[in-house]
Amino acid sequence: MSETMVSASQEDELRANAYALLGVLLAGAPDRELLGRLKAIEVGEDQQDTGMAAAWKTLAMAAGRTTPESVDDEYHALFIGIGRGEVMPYGSWYLTGFVMERPLAQLRQDLKILGFERREEVKEPEDHAGALMETMAMMIVDDRGFGAHEQKQFFDRHLEPWIGKFFGDLENASSANFYSAVAVLGSQFIEVEKQYLAMLPH
């Protein structure tokens, strides 16, 4: 998706876009327009042999095989269900086995310090995987200038301990078809992001 050598601002834009897309896909089922955009994804010649390139191709193929109606049913089976979905997309659940636990309180405290507030229309708790992806995207592009240190600290504290396990569970969930491809992209991106953040000056 990117050239071999890109500037810091280009790299940040690509990172923010990936986080934002994952945030949207985890927050709700994609509509026809988004599925069409995903189906049309093309990978640059210089990136053909990377894990990210394979993940983007997998997502594009999955978008072409599904419909808005079927992916909506899939989303509900995975994340909502009757009582609960097949996969629990909450940090507290992965870290403690329960929702609305101490990790969520710690996250809320950190978000308050950073100046982020949950929108009134949002019903999910802040440790929802989609919400955390959206937060990382905002931190990267926010004009308040959250630097490498703040980004890495937030990632290490609130995503790194559990998000890989979440994407692994999502990829292998029995109800996952399109979302198995989303999980593959998420897993690949998180591994790249961990390497990227580790190389940044802090």
C-alpha cells in the first residue's frame, strides 16, 4: 500500500488510515459502498511479497464474495448474538475474563488525560476493539501533536496485551467469513505497528 521509502507524514497517514478502517469494520458491518471500496483494493508492485499485501488481497477477495445482508448477519453472530456474540471485542474481557473491569477504568483515566471523550451516541465501552482502533487513528493525526512516546505508551498499555489474541480468535471463529479476512489484516497490521513503534525515538 505504500512505497518502499516514505516520509514520516506519509507513514503516519497510512498507519492512521489502517487504524481507522479497522475501527470502522469492528464498530459495525460494512455497507455496500465500503464493500465496493474494499473489493477494489490494489497492492503496489513493490509490496507484493509482504504479509500486509497478502492481507489486503485477502480482504479484497472477501469483500467481493459477500453482500451487505450476509456480512450484517455475520457481524451480529460474531459480536452481538443472543445474549453475547461468539467473540468478545473488549479489552477488559481478554485481560480479566469480565467486562467493565479495572482495565476499562484505567483506559478511561488515560483517555481523560489525553483529552478524548466518548460521544453520547456511542453505547459500547471505550475498551471495544473498534473504539481503540479509532483512538489510535485520532492520536496519529490529531493536531494536538501526540508524539511517538504517547502513541507507543497508549498502544503498549491498552492494545498490545490482548489485541493479537482477539484477532486470532476472530480469524478462527466459526461464524467468521468476511471477518476472518478482517482479522488477518488486523493481525498483520498490529505486528507491523509493534515493530514500527519499537523503532521510533521516545
